[in-house]
Amino acid sequence: MRRGIQTALAILMVISAMSLAFIGCGGGDGDGGPVGNETIKLKFSQPHPALPGYFGSPASEGSIYYWEEAVETVTEGRVDIELYTSETLNKQELAYDAVNSGIADIAWCITSYSPEWTPLSLVMYLPLEMESCEMNYQVYHYLYEDYFREEYEARDMLWITPLGREQYIMFSPYKRVDTLEDFEGLTIMTSGKSMEQLISKLGALSITLAWQDCYEALEKGTLDCSALDITLPIVFRWFETGDPGYIIDCGGIGNAIPHYVAQTDLLTKLRPEDVYAVLKLTDVWLGVRGSQWSDAGNILYWDEVPKVGMEIIVWPESEKEKIRELKREVHDWWMGWMEADYGIDRATSEAALEAVLDAMANYEPGNKTPGNPIAYPEQWMHDRLAEFGWSCDEWDEWVGPDGHWGMDYVYKNDWEPWYEKWWDEQNMEHPWFENWQAQHGS
């Protein structure tokens, strides 16, 4: 497949060069970036290692490598992505600083670790009972321009896309937690002040800890429990630290939503068509596809829980409602915190929270992105994911020799993200994609 892609790329470069003779190499209305074919390196930072799609598949089949290849293919080599994983470029809690200082060109940022950067965005870190990763992705994307864009622009930062995460379940290596009272006296991992507030209301002690450090803390007994989504106990093998332990669905302890962030000058240091490719492909591959296929993978990860010996404890609604009452108290506390520490008046934070809750209530899944059959190598996985809209043929249409890499992906017919509007303002065509459409149809 890779050899076919390289052949197709060479053909497309010739065709695109001919196209550029007609449309020009620069930006719309004379405000674009470089007009030549120089290669510009973009350093991309994420805190965790590159992960496989699922057990049994190589890490090379993770979306991050396909995103890298998609960007370099569609920009015809003018953008060279340099991947830095496992905190090799910056520590996770310093991700915003790394972008701000130019150490990283694009970084995976988690707002709860650095709340001073974009505090209103912390509404997404409240215990919100997000039912899926895609819901989380979509809610923030839909509300970004009305509620969060100003925070990023004030920091001279460019928000590209989020990666949705579902609500947190609990992992307890040794102790059953069947009721609210069972949390009393436990030490629980936390990842921000909102979650810390809820954990204290449970009668437990919270320890702020990045999720990549939880394995060692659980193994040593520094933590009694950790609260994250189902991927962590399985993919990062937390179950090895216990007997192997319990997965507790208590209705959700917290939420998170990592963001892919760049400096605003990304809009001008690349050719406009290359800017658009970077923004579009980052959103499609690392945002929407990352969120949708995290949901798909979670279907399989839940299947793994009993296979590795863990027990699933699902609380009855009566117990979940007790936590919901505490969550509502945290929501009220959060609005006071925003006003006291960041000068965000209560009316603004309350409007943002209500908008989030309303968007959650009205959520509908978007258009599907294809699954990677190599990332899910066993037939039983394919059978299990059939309900999720699995299609190997669609994957080949994206990344095969004649693939479009998701450049024609449309999220929903009645909405488009901010970067599509920015691209419309450039008043120009994308040569690579236009040539692909001419060859293969829309």
C-alpha cells in the first residue's frame, strides 16, 4: 500500500504543479505565507507513546502515523511533521508553554493541568456524564466559537481540534466499591480542581497525578483508586497492579478533553492551502476519527475486562443519583471559582455550562470515519465492530493509492468547523484535492 501511495503522490505532484501555474502559489487576497516549495518542519508533541489501534496490532498502525503521512502527502512534502511522543519534547503540564515559546508547533494540551491558560474551557472538565468520546468532541467543537475562541486568541494561540474522552469510571486494584460510603478514606487520583472537589465530597483523599504516572502509584499503593476511561486500565495494563481488581461504573467521576493547539502564526508561515490541509487533517484524523474510533475501541476494551480477570461493578441508579447531587454542587462551586480566580462573571460561566448540557442532550453522532482493518487484526473484532459501521473498503478509499486521506470529509451537513470558514475566506482552491476530485469524482 505504501509503495502505491508514493507512486500516487509523485503523479499528483506533477498534476498539482501544472494546476499551480493557473491558480498561483500564494495566498488569497495577498495575505498568505510562503509561495515557494520549501519544506517547513512542524514539531508535534504528545505526552504518551504512540499506541496501536488495539491488542495484536503494531503501534505503526496508530492514527498519529497516518495523520503524519496524510499531511506530508497532501502538502506534497512542503510540510514535514516531526513526532515527539512520551514527553520527549515537553512535560505534559508544560504543553501550553511549549506552544507559546515555539518549542512545539502543535501540542496535545490538557487544560486542567494548566488552568490559567484557558479557564472557561474547564467547563468540559466538570463531571458531566459524557456518554461517548464523540459526544465530548462534538460538544466542544460546536460551542468553540461562541464560548472558547476568545480565550485562545487572547493567548495568541490557535485551537485546532479536541480529542473526545468519555466519562471516567473507577479502577480499584483491591477493594470493592459498591456504594458512596465505600469511597470513605480511599486515596484517588485526580487531574484538576473540579475533580478534586468531587473526590473530597466523597470523603476520599485526592492526589493530583498525570495519568501516565498512575501505574507506578497503583503498584506501590500510593493510590487506592484511579479515575479515567476504560482504555487506561486495559491499554496501560493497570490491571497488573491488582488482583487484578475492579472496574466501577458509578455514573462518572470526571471528564477530560485534550486539545491540539498551535501558535496563531501557523496561519501565515505556511502556504494557505497547506495551512488548510494541516487544520483539516488534524481535525479529521486526530479529532473526529480519534474520538469515533476511541468509542469503537472501547467496545472491545469493555469485552477485555472479564478476560483479564477484573470484575465490573455497575452501581444501581439510586447510588448514581447520590453522586449526581454532589456533581451539581461541584458545578455551582466551579462558577464561583471562575469568578474568584479568573474574573469570569457568573453569568458567563453559567451560560457556558448550560450550553454544554444542552448540546449533550441534543447530541447526534456525525458522519462515520473508516476503521483501519490492520489496527483490529482478528475476525472477532471485525464482527464485534460491525454494529459500529465497520468497512474495510472505506479505509482503502481514504489511504489507498487513489485515496483522499479524509480531505473530503464533511462532519454534518448543517454545520462546519471554524477552519472551513477560514478556508472559504481565502477564495482559492486546494490544488491537490481539486485534482483528486477531477480524477475520482466527488
